[in-house]
Amino acid sequence: MTDDQRDLVRPMDETQAPKPSPAGGKRKSSWRQLMTIIVAAIVLMLLVKAFVVQVYRIPSASMEDTLLTGDRVLVNKLVYHVRGISRGDIVVFSGQGSWGSTTGTPDPARPSNPFLRFVDDVLADAGIYSTQTYYIKRVIGLPGDHVACCTHGRVTVNGIPLDEKSYLFPDASPSALTFSVTVPPGRLWVMGDNRAISDDSRGHMARAPQDGTIPENQVVGRAFLIIWPLSQFGDLPIPATFHGVGTGH
């Protein structure tokens, strides 16, 4: 090896050595990306909850046997921006401006199973479903409808008797109370499927405005699917008896 070649293979000093990538910088970048994804997911979830669909827990037995205490239902919040409320719809609504500022009966006892309690807490904290109680009832009369009971033992809407066997609590009477109401504009007559214990429009006739009806603008959305428990899983269609009811407008 010549003297010139020896000059070319001098050992590199510290300033010439390649510097390894800082592991700390990579970790910080990964955490930032992860936090961005989490925040974006939470924002998307909250937007879906606020404007599209939300899970609600059934607080009482007033809708049995259609809905049982503790059932979780999906509520469509967009549907009434596309179509009007229909007779037979099961709706979630606030009592504000109708049945008082309270929101119905208390929530049922929390699940005894620790895993289910944990799932409930996570879903509630994440805003996926609301633990706040709202009223949930079936729409029987629309604005302008004449709703009455009990001609020939049935509820009638605009003189048409309803066949309610498909959704009423087994062997339940359509109503122990007699009533005859023309639903005011912008309001709804609602009833529970378990008529014997349901605190619905009938029970609010004397102590609430507009004959116990509720404002349409307080309806949160339409319950359309039971998602929990799995033994109850199924949709919530409009019963056929409402298809033949004429308008009361």
C-alpha cells in the first residue's frame, strides 16, 4: 500500500460517524399519530351520536312486551328529516314543554355481571349511548287525528278501530281510561304498549298542556332496532293496523 493510499484510509473521528436515528423522536411521533387517530375517532363518534344514531336503554316496563326493561335500542335521529312521524312509530322524546322537565322513570339497576357493568361504563363514558332517561312511547295519533277509547273495546283513530294484539302486552285492555281527543297541530298522542302501567298521554290529560299530547319538536328520533340482549334482537316495524288509518287533517 502506498503512502497516498494510507492517507485515504484514516480512521473516522466522532464527527464523521453516522448518527443513529433518535428512538425518542420516533416514539413521540408515533404517540402524536395515535392521539390524532383517537381524537378523530371520538369526534366522529360524537357527531354520529348527535346527528345520526344513538343507543338508548329502556328504563321501565311501560313498553312490554315489545321492549323490556334494560333493553338497548338504536334510535335513528335523521329519519324525521327525511319523512314525517308516522302512526305506530316508537319514538324517544323529551318531556320538556309537555310532561315536565323530568325525564321519566329512573334507570334500571346496573347489570350484576362485572363485565357488562364495565361495558356499560365504557360505552356511556365514550358517549355511545346515553344513560339519561327519556320517554319512549308509541305514536297513536298525529296532528289533527281524533283518538278515542273505547268503542267496541278498541282505541279508534279517526273512527277506525285499531287491532293492537300484535304489540299490546298479552291480554291487556287497550285502555282502562276513556278519552276522546283531537290532537292539536304540531303535537302527538302517544301511548305505551303495556297500557296498565304506562304513564302516557292518557295520564297527562289533566295535568299537562294540550290534553297530554307531546310536541313533535321534542322527538329525538325513532327506535328501529333492539340490539341488546341478543335474545331480543330484532327490528321495530310499524304494525299493519296503522296502514289503513285515514288522515284527520
